[in-house]
Amino acid sequence: MAKKVGILTGGGDVPGLNTTIKTVTTILTDAGVEVYGLRRGWAAMLALGKGADADPAEWFIRLDKGNTRTIDRTGGTMLHSSRTNPMAVKQAEVPAHLQAGAPGPDPDGKVDLTGAAIQTIEDLGIDVLIAIGGDDTLSFARRLHEEGAPVIGIPKTMDNDVAGTDFCIGFSSAVTRSIEMIERLRTPAGSHERFLVVELFGRNSGETTLISSMLAAVDRALISEVPYDPERVVELLCEDREANPSNYAVLTISEGAHPKEGSIYETGESDAFGHRKLGGIGKQMSDYIQETTGEGTIYQSLSYLMRGGPPDTLDRMVAMCYGRIAADLALSSTSGLMTALREGCYVTQPLTVVGTRHVNVDRYYDVEQYRPKMDSVLGLPMFLE
């Protein structure tokens, strides 16, 4: 049985993270295991360790039933987060205590500090490390496992795009928030007889947009996986607006969607995982609709509203159950696995399956009409794998 367990959260925050942290802490503490939170995700792996001059209290915190008692009532993560990728650190950002022993940079000027992260785990005396994150965060967890480090993964992301599981913590709350906001935005759209364009998070996977659009009964939905024809989309929206007694039409669009003759709308420099900032394709499409039709539009990016606040019921339940599974694995000193849901059942998956999952376009999306499609659901899992 593990005697000392670490837990961290990486990437963007989502509702449900604190529920998982509390669950893991409660179960392991009751079993006599010491639980420590590593603050700011994988960044803690580089800030700590032998020779580091960072204040340990800023990066490493003892968790117990007292300081986690009420955290499940709020969203976000008490451990904070970052998008640090120890496999690709800019040479100028290598911590001073790691510079002497760091390998040389790759052709892009990035340094692989995986070895340093493994050494930090050993220096801290952590028997098992529990990493909660999306495919980026879990890709480094997979690397640690492949290098022999004891790691357990828990999938979280609003995009619900981690391979190997039907459900990631944060997805349900994001869909719930999106539906609520779309329904509210119908009021001004109908009152002013305008086209409504709502942009949702979703870099490589359009599942959040797909499910939100289906449940909110929007007119058209553009997802990351299918390049769209702007002229055709406007034509369909005009038909939708004319057929609507309130004289408005609704379009949802994933931030990672792009036109057939264009590219993904990105700005800024790439982060540690090679991603540039998304956001703005909805505004681009809204402007195009107004220019081509001469009619007014309302554009709204839901952005961080989708990930703010406490988790909904489903995210709270799954977060708790994933935490239970991870704690049980730690108690048995089992690592190299990820918690998951498959066809409605809680299971574990090897960390080696981690990757990016995409919408099953052939089954769930009409590429000609730009909208979700739904045939018989008999025999399908709850989350429509």
C-alpha cells in the first residue's frame, strides 16, 4: 500500500476538480496514507526537488480532511493549474537548479526535463502520483509511466476528447452552461429579429458544440472536425430565420472550426503543448453573416462561462467516483492506469491509450446540413460513443 500519495491538476480548470481532490484525500487519509497536493500542475515537478530554491510551501501542500472539507462546493481547483509541459521547456525557462544536468535543446530550442520530473517524485518520497487533466496533461503522465514512474490518470476536459473514456470531468457542466446561455440569448435574438452566433470551447473536438446544439435545438452547428462553406451556412440560416415565427436563427460554432478555404483562427504564441490561443472564429462568422445578408447579428463567445462555477450533478458524481477509483488504485500500489467510463460502466484503462478523441461525424453529424443528426439510440451508451 502506498504511504505517500501526490495529486495535481493540469491544464484548464473545470467544475468537479475539487470534488475529486476531496474524495481522494478523504479515502486515503482514513486509510492512514499521507496525501500531498502539488500546486500549479506539472510546474511543481520543475520547481521542487534537490537544489531548488523555491519555497516548498508555495508548491507542495499537505492535504487532509480539514482543508478539503468544503472545496467540493466550488468550481476550479484549490491546487491551481498551469500548462507546463516538462517534455518541452524553453531553454531560457529551465530552472537554475536544473540547468547543469539538463540535456541539450532540440531543434526548436526546447529541453526535455522528464528526467528531472521523475527525480522530483523520488525526492518528495511520493509512492503514487495522481494526475488530473486532459489529453495534454495526461500525455505527460503517460510519458512518466513509460519511464517507470508510478502515475495514475484521471481525465478532465470540457471538450470530452480524451481517448479511452466516454466521459471527462467538466463536460456535463460545460454542456449545461452552454444550453442555459443559448436559451437566454434567444430572447434578444428573437426580440430584435437577428441571427445569433454562439461560440463554444472546443479545439480539436466539436463534441461540446454537437451535444449542446442538439439539446438546445439550435438551427445549425459548426464543429471542429468538419470544414464548412460560409455561403452554404448563410443560405441555410436565412431559410431557418424565414421559417421561424419569431424571425431569428441560431448558429453555434466550435472555436476550432474553420471554413473550407481557410484555417483555424489562432492568435499569439504556442504554449508548451504547441497550441496557439483560439477564439474569434464566431465573430468572424457573425461579421460575414451581417455583410452578406445586411441583417443584424448577435455574437457571443461563452468562453470561460462554460467552465466557471460549481459542477452540475453529473460532473459531481463522476468526479467523486473517479476519485474513489484512483484512491483504491493507490491503496493497492497500482499505477499506469486511467479512470474511465465505458458504455455506462466505471472501468480503468492503461495510460498508453491517452490521445485525442473526435466526434463520430458519420454517425452523429450531417455534413450537408451542418447540424447534429440522431438515429435510433437503442443499444448505445449514455454518452453516445
